[in-house]
Amino acid sequence: MIRRVPEQFSWLDHRLVREKYIDQLSHQASALYLFLVTVSDNQGLSYYSEKTLSKRLNMDTLSLAEARSILVQHRLVAYRKPLYQVLALEQPRELAQTDSEATSLGQILQQLAGGVR
């Protein structure tokens, strides 16, 4: 039977492999990224707690923190406790992160808080 795409929102960008992002990640960082991509909404947001992520991914808190740090360093996710945001891959990879990408998590948090600073 041919695979059908389910109704929920989720995808993996093929450039993760073609542009060798995946080659730079640990197994733990790859697992965390896959989980976040799978559970995030259409803006890439996920609210899973450290405790839940540790349990679901079978990682201790240090391993989870290291995996998160790798993903942030490679600009694959933004993180501000308790919120993760899966980011778009850079276009093209060599370009530095744009201001809109760098501040998107902050803007979303402001919207969620009603714009209060």
C-alpha cells in the first residue's frame, strides 16, 4: 500500500541530508529534532517540558541539554524555556541567520503574552 500523508502538520526538509546538516548532529540531537518536528505546530512551536522530552526520548537531562545546544548552535531550533521553535533551514546554507529568523521566537512569545514586555 502507498503511504498517505496524514492530515496533521509535519515534515522533514530533504536538505537536512543533501546539505549535510544531519552529519553534524549527534544521535541525541537528531532524535530531539525529529521529535520536535513531529510534534510542533505550523509555526514550528512545541511546548513539551524537559521532563517529558527526557522520558519520551530516553535521555537524561544533561544529554537533552547537550542535544538542544547542538540544535540551537546549528540554527535548527530556537529555545526559550519552556518553548521550542523549529526554524526554517537557511537559504542558502552559507548565509548568516536573518534578523527575522533570529527574533521570530521573541515575537511569538510577545504575541502569546499579549505584547507585554
